[in-house]
Amino acid sequence: MNYEEISKAIEGKVSDLFEELRSGISEREDSRAFGAMIER
């Protein structure tokens, strides 16, 4: 398994995880958290 395959696998897992998290959070909270992240 080379580096490119590993990074693609990690990217897939991370994006799946974020999809699960986002679906559990309302859009308003999501945008508020995003705004707080940008302010830092």
C-alpha cells in the first residue's frame, strides 16, 4: 500500500465521519460553529 492509497483511504473515512456528524447537527448550529471557527 503506497502513500497515495493510504491518504485516499483516510480521506474517505474522514469524509464519512463528517457526513455522520453533520447529519446529527442542525444546519443553524453547523453554521454557527463554522463562524466561530473562522473568527479564531
